[in-house]
Amino acid sequence: MPLIDCPSDGSAKKRDRIKELLSQGHTKKEIRDIFLKDYGPTVLIKPPFSGFNLLVWILPFAALTGAGFFVKRYLDNQVKSCDSISLPAGKKAKAGQDVVEIASEDEEKIKEEMKKYL
């Protein structure tokens, strides 16, 4: 496992402590347990999935799911409000089709604009 060199004073003190404990004959597991006792689970690269750490792992996914739910609900409400718009008298639209009356001069302008982009 490669050594990760962090130049901070705290890391240097922890490295010195590890060297001291190794010279005293402690095993890796014993040193890990000592550090967990002294610093708590934050000293680990990958904290355990329990307690507050579990909340930190789950909260972003829950927030994204909740946001997706509210976006879907908002869009559904927008579609419903568009469906409730009444059509001009005598006009019938097929399912999913909007009926819009356009003056012939406007229709020509629209066709010219569409030719630029299509």
C-alpha cells in the first residue's frame, strides 16, 4: 500500500506516533484501535456505515430522489394546466395536438425562419 504523504503538522505527529508504536512492538490492528480510540472513526479513510456517517452517505441520494419527485410533480401540474386550455369554438384537436390559428402573413414569416434552422 503506497504511503500518502500529507505535509500538515497533524499528519506529521500521527506518523511519528505510528513509528513510535511500531518500535514498541504494536501490530497494525493494535495501532488502528489506538487511533480509533484517540481520534474516533474520522481518522479512517473510509468511515463505517453507522450512526451519523450513515446519514452522510444516504442524505445526498435522498435529496436527489426528493428533488426528482418535486420536479416530476411540477411538470405534471404544468401539463395538466396546458390540457385545461380551451380550444377556439368549432375546433377539435387530436390527443396531444395543439390547434393554433395563424394569419397567412405570419405563417410565411414562420416558414422563412424555420428554413434557417432546419
